[in-house]
Amino acid sequence: MFGKRGNDSPAPVRAPTPERPQAQPVAAAPAPAPARAEAAPRAAVAAPSMRMPDPVPAASEPQPARARPESYYETKTQVFAALIDTIDLSQLAKLDAESAREEIRDIVNDIIAIKNFAMTIAEQEDLLGDICNDVLGYGPLEPLLARDDIADIMVNGARQTFIEVAGKVQETSIRFRDNQQLLNICQRIVSQVGRRVDETSPICDARLPDGSRVNVIAPPLAIDGAALTIRKFKKDKLTLDQLVKFGAISPEGATILQIIGRVRCNVIISGGTGSGKTTLLNCLTRYIDTDERIITCEDSAELQLQQPHVVRLETRPPNIEGEGEITMRDLVKNCLRMRPERIIVGEVRGPEVFDLLQAMNTGHDGSMGTIHSNSPRECLNRMESMIAMGGFTLPARTVREIIVGSVDVIIQAARLRDGSRRITHITEVLGMEGDVITTQDLFLYDIVGEDSQGRLVGRHRSTGVGRPAFWERARYYNEEQRLAAALDAAEISEGALR
Ligand SMILES: Nc1ncnc2c1ncn2[C@@H]1O[C@H](COP(=O)(O)OP(=O)(O)OP(=O)(O)O)[C@@H](O)[C@H]1O
Ligand SMILES: [Mg+2]
């Protein structure tokens, strides 16, 4: 019988019907006990893998979040508590998603009938969907996870969830029953990849089987309830053509980027949080010739290289005892012993910058990485300070010489205030004048105004540099004419600039 917990019958059977109220465990259901109610499904129901839109279950249909009255949440809490008391979760876990949903549907309908909740059919359907999501999946997060148009999901405690859609961050009406439910869902998410998050290990970074990147920081570190951030994985990564379509770069700029990617310039992609650095890095790697051996190092594997000869490496956080950590620096150093032709570092955040620079100027031309910074100049400063933080006691001038000798091009990505993402600079690192690193902008984005909907209007242009410093490289790869043509075509006449 698929009823009260503790029933040993192996076959799931429906819950008692309303015609037999005396047999209803619902009547004896305790007052809502969210923590307990939530703990049970966590233990018993296998966590489904995080997924992109899935035809079953139907309750995950992409829908914009709708505001609901307080009474809805109260009813849901009561129905949920009664449901948890009624069903045998270990039996439920043995069913496929559709059958489990059917079972839950029947029991929830019974509970609503017995408890006499006044609801419209539509409200009942909503409630059913929500409850199924709570028991079988990621609760209130399910509808967000099912949407393809969301880039990031940011949960700040039980009562506040933001999403980023089309470059804009917006608040949703999604709410969790309480902080315990939220923490349980966080736990369910990270347990898929064998991680744990609770008071004793309150910080957790994980990459889910579908590639989404997750960070959880739980109380007591997060004061108002767990903070969960999900960068949703996009199966179909954006391509340079799509970036051109979105206006992130002009067609001529895209050609220049293709050439930079192909001719083995050492590239740093610089940009703020979520500005599109990884996307751009992924785009550039498409133009690497297929016979090159590439090694990628990432904290959380996001890149999708198309070449046949790729080794993908991923860092490892320390285990619960604080042991076993493999840092980015360990990976990059190890790479050098793996006969790479190019090394690609997903995100350079610390002293590994030194090893990447070393690789760049010791024959691994065409290596690439991303750095969190807001302009090419700031990117140079960040590299310097990351080297200093790594405890290398080199004179500042030597450090700058290493940077100049290693990096050919900095590509700047930015997320502008209207939410659009643009490539704002393609800048070459040229040399030193005295103690200062000299650079040369090849390609820029100018903001020229704002349209009636508040969207920024701008244009990409080349700066009139006819022969970039990587000209010889371009020539070596027979790309110099294409490069010259793209630079020419992107030039805007003096008159138009004014
Ligand atoms: N030019 C673009 N136009 C529209 N969307 C974009 C563009 N570039 C990136 N995106 C989307 O923005 C989101 C963030 O992109 P991405 O992961 O590349 O940023 P990031 O700078 O690497 O972020 P982080 O700092 O978190 O590592 C992704 O969902 C991506 O698909
Ligand atoms: Mg990134």
C-alpha cells in the first residue's frame, strides 16, 4: 500500500479515498512541520538530475512567475504536511516521474477534498504542480530551471529570488516555504555531485551533471538564509555569428577575433561578472586549427572545444577534512608537462597567472585565459597584483616585462547598463616605455546615445591602426589580407566620428 510510512508492502497503492475518512491519515496530520516534512523526501527520493526543459513532468512548463496570495502558501504548507504524512516516500522513489506525479495528484486531490479547501481548478493544478516539484525535484526552482531564456538564478534566502533574462536582472515571485526548505533543496542539488552543504561546510561550489555551475553559501555565513547562485548551462553555446547578430561585435570585429584566435596570439579576455568572458573564449577556440593539441584548465568545465585533440582538466576543492585540493596553479603547472600546444585557462584568479604567462612565452603561443577586470589597463594591473599575491618577489619592472613578453592581445567584454553585452576593446600589448606598459587599441566600441526604450546605441570601429603588432603572425598564417580588409572596413571617417 502506497500509504502511511512504515508500511512494508512493496507495491505502491493509492492512498485511501475520501469516501473512507476514518482511514485517512490526513485527519491526524500534525500541524505543518516544514523542517521534518522536507527532511523526509530528501532522504528517500533520489535527486533527479538537473535538466533543461523536459516534456515530463508537465508542471515544469516555462511560465513567467505569477504573484500568489498569502493564503495560497498557507494552504500549500498544510497540504504538503498532510501529503508527507500520507505517502511512503521510499516507495515513491521507485516510480518513474510520471507515475510518481500521478500518485501525488490523487493523494493531493483527496487531501483537498477532505480538508475542504476552497480552490478553483486552476489553483488546484498550480498547487499540484508546486507540490510535485517540492517532492520530486527542486521545489519552487523547477519552473526556473525549465526555462531556456534564463542565464542566472540568484536565490537570496527563502523569500527573494532574482533571475537574469535578456541581460536584465529581475525579481520573481518565487518563494520557498522557509529557509530550511531552501537549504534542503540546495543540499539536494549539490548532493548529485557528491557534495554537502550545511552548517559545518557552508560553502559549496559544484558543477552539475548538465554543466550548470552552482554556488551555495549557507547560514551562518549567509545571514538571511542560504544564498544559491546558478549559472545555467546553455547546450548551444553562442557563436561569433550570433554575437554579431546580437550586436556584441560588428562583422569586421568578428573577423579580427577569428584571425586572433587562429594565428596563435596569446590572448587575455577581460570583463566583469557575467559580461560574457567564457562565451567569448569559447567562440575564439572555434578558430583554432584542428591539428593542435589543446589543454583546458577550468574550475568548472564550461568550455566546449570542437577540436579532436583536447584534454580537459578541472580543479578540485578540498574535501570535508580540508584535504585533497588541486588548485588552478597545480593544473597549469602540470599542463606544461603534457606537451600542450595551447593552454586555455577558464578563469585566471590567482598566482596561476604566472604559470600561464610563462607558458605563453615559452612556446605555447595561442594560449588564452579570462581575467575579471573592467578595462584592458585594469587587466594589466590585475595580472601584476595576482603575481604579487602569489608571493613572487620580483621587481615590478620584471613582472611587467614578463607580461609584455607574453600577452599579445586583451579583449574586453562588458555588460552595459541596459543589460546588453558588448566587446568594447581589442587592445594590443606592445612594450614598455620607461616603467609603463604601452598598449594600442585596434578596435573600440563607442556609445553614442540612447534610444526611446532606454537601450544604448553605439558602434564598433577600428582605430585606424593599419598594421597591428601581430601582422607578421597573420602573414605567417596567410591571414594578413583578411585582417587588413577587416580593419579598413571598420574604420569610420573623421567626419562621422564627430
Ligand atoms: N553577447 C552576448 N549576448 C547575449 N548573451 C550573452 C552574450 N555573451 C554571453 N551571454 C550570456 O551571458 C551569460 C554569461 O556569460 P558568460 O558565462 O560567458 O559570462 P562570464 O563573464 O564568463 O561570467 P562569470 O564572470 O560568471 O564567469 C551566459 O548565459 C551567456 O550565454
Ligand atoms: Mg566565466
